[in-house]
Amino acid sequence: MMSQSSPMSPQVNLQVVFSAECTPLFDWHSVAIFYSFDYCNFSAVANLTRLLACSEEEQKKYPKASMDIGPTFVHRNLRDDPLVDEKGYPSYNKPYSVMSWLETRPPRESGEDEFVLMTDADMVFRSPVDPLELGAARGVVVSAEYTYLVGTKTGFAERFIDKEIVHKLAQVGGFHIFH
């Protein structure tokens, strides 16, 4: 659960996103996060968008009521997509969802800042989050340390990035605020 005690800086433009799939479990997570976002009045200072991984076949069966839970951006589901060489591995959906969503966003005015808070679907909000108060800035990402995560020392990361920068990786998760 993320909490921030002071009201958000009025000059901050913040988009909050979370990644989900079109399944009943993620629907319940979505209901909770949208409810908490409104209940704590975070919706007065930021926008919340669900980034929904849902194949065309899944969309045909997905209930309209589930689609209408809150503002939603739908993208292809990489869980079993031929784009990746692994079956049943949904972890690519989170970075792919953010990339796909960002590609549809209009360009910002020159010099106009916008922050994105990417959170996990199973989190809720108690109060608005101020990216500036947490230290987010151009080129500075704020995240939570998750030391139990694996992947930075197993060779997995080297499938995607150059070996020379692997030492710069950090075990983080839960949320990320970036510019």
C-alpha cells in the first residue's frame, strides 16, 4: 500500500497506470484500485488507467461490465503471444503495456513535465502520491526496494541488456515513478 501524507504539488501532471489481464482475479484487483483511487481523492489530482492485456479472442468473451470498471487501455496479451518465445509467461505484459500506452499518448508541450506512476494491480491507495516529494525528477526513477526478487544475478537480465551494465540493476518493484 502506498501512502503520502501531504497534498500533491499543484504543478505536477501525474498519470497513474497499472497492468492487468482480462481475468476475474485482475477484475477484482481493478475494482479495488479504482475504488481506493477515488476514495482517497487521488482522482482529484491524477488520472488512473488500467493497461489491460487481452487478446482479440479473449476480448470476445470478456464481459462488458468488466471492461467498464474504469478507464482502460487494451493491448495484446503477451502471455502466449508468438512475439515472445515462452508459453504462459505474462511478465512481458507490464513493460509492453506501458510502452504501448506511451506510444498512443500525445506529445507534451515543450518543457511541460509529466510523471507516470506505474503500480502493481494488487495495490491500493490511502492518499495521493506526490512524485516530487518522493524525489522523482527528469532522469530519476523512484521505486521500492524488493530484495527478494530474482533475475538480476541469474543471467536472465543478460538476455535483454548488455553484460557491461548488469551491475547497475537493482531489485525493485511494487511501484515506479518515472518522468
